[in-house]
Amino acid sequence: MAMVGQYGTSGNIGTFNTPINAQQTTGGGSGNMVGGLIKAGIGLGKGLYGNKLANDNVANMQGLYDKQIAAARPGSISGGIYGNTNYNADTNTLDYSTNAQTQGMLNSLYDQQTGYANQLANFNKDPMALGQYMYDLKRPAMQQAQDIQTNQALERLQATGMLSSSSGNQLQGSLAQSQMLANQEALAQDMMNAQNIANAIQSRQTASMAGIGGINTAMNQQAQNAINMGVNVAPPTGTATAYQNQMNTKAKTGGGLADILGMAGTAMGGPVGGMIGSAVGSLFS
């Protein structure tokens, strides 16, 4: 405060008067602080409102996405040719249940496949055994026919007096050789027949396996039909943008709050207030 004194004519000190225009001005800094707080408060309010809008937008986009996911889920098929296909929403899986007819066919085909597999396993243990068995079954009849053939030849040779002649011996040798060749051909044919039987068993086994595979393919196709009942949808294109906007508005809101708290700390004055304002501001930046 400036003091102005006046001296009297006698040399005594007169009274001191304060000039009318000499006043303290202490309100300028406070006014700037209040204005800053108001401005920061308005910014914070905008940020909070923007944050709400961003949250609502994210919620809407998520709700839309959930509806699209629900629309894309498979359906259920009842009364199919081979059975029913049911969609389980709790486990997000498809369950298939065969009907009685299909289950009966499957059981029969599996039994056939097992039986053919056992037959082939026995055949492969000794591939020659079946052919030999088949040959042995007809060998007695063949032997009986050959014995009759031999006896008739001997009777003819005896009747013509050629039984002990060189020509008679040649005829008997040729007959025995032809019979031996017939036996060998019959055995070879039975070996070939046995292999043909094994091939036929294998073909039947393959057919039974194909029948099982055909039913499985039809069941899979019915499951695919259930999947196709869902709509093929893509995620909303604005989902990523909505989440990014939400993050940005939260950052702005935190910045506005940091400004207010920082100003409040500074208003406390002194080093302590400044430190508080800086620390709080850095937490929300």
C-alpha cells in the first residue's frame, strides 16, 4: 500500500492521507481460476454425455450381433428318413437319433461285415485249405468213375486177347495218365474256385461297409441341412468403430476430470497444492 505524507510549515509532520485511486487488486487470479473450472466442468459434462452415447451404441451393436448369432444357429429336423436331428442351444451341438428302421439296417450291416471279416480271416490262415476241402468232397465220386472206366478198359482188352500185349499195356498206361491229369485239373480248379469264393466274400464285406457309409453320409447330409437352416450372417461392420469410440470418449472424460481435479489442487496454493494437482492430473491423463 502506498502512503503519501505532507509536511506542515512549522516543520512538524502532518497527517498521512491515502489517495483515493490507490486500491489493492487481488481478484484477477481468482476470476481466471473460476472461469477455468466452469469451462472444464462443461467439458466434463460433454464427455460424460458422449461416454453414455458411446456405451449405448456399443450395447446396441452387441444386441444386434447377438440377434445375428441367434439367426445363424442351426435348426432341428424331425421325421427324417433315417432319424431326427436336434440342435442343442445349451451346448451349441447337433444331436442325431436314428429311427428303428435305420438302427435295424445298421445292426444287420454291422453283423454282415463282422461275419465276412471272420470268414476271410479263416481263409487267409491257409489259402489252400478251402480248395483242398472242395476237392476232397468230390474225390470219392471221381475215383468211383475212374474205377469203372478202368474195369471197362480191362474187360475190352481181355475180350480181344490184348490184355498182356504191348498194345494193351500202352492203352492201360494212357488211361492211368489221363486219369491222373484229370485229378490234377480238378484240384487246380477247386483252388481257383476257393479264391473266387474269397473274392466274393470280400466284395460282400465291401458292400456292407458301403451300406454303413451310405447311411452315415445321409445322416451327415441331414445334419448339414439343419445347419443350413441358419442364416449366413457377418458381424456388424460398425462394431469395431463403436468400441473405439467408446474408448476415445472414456479417455476424453478422464482428461476432463483430470483438468478439474488438477485445478482444484492448484487452487489450494503452495507447493502441496501444486503437487496434488499434478499427481491427480497425471492419473487421469
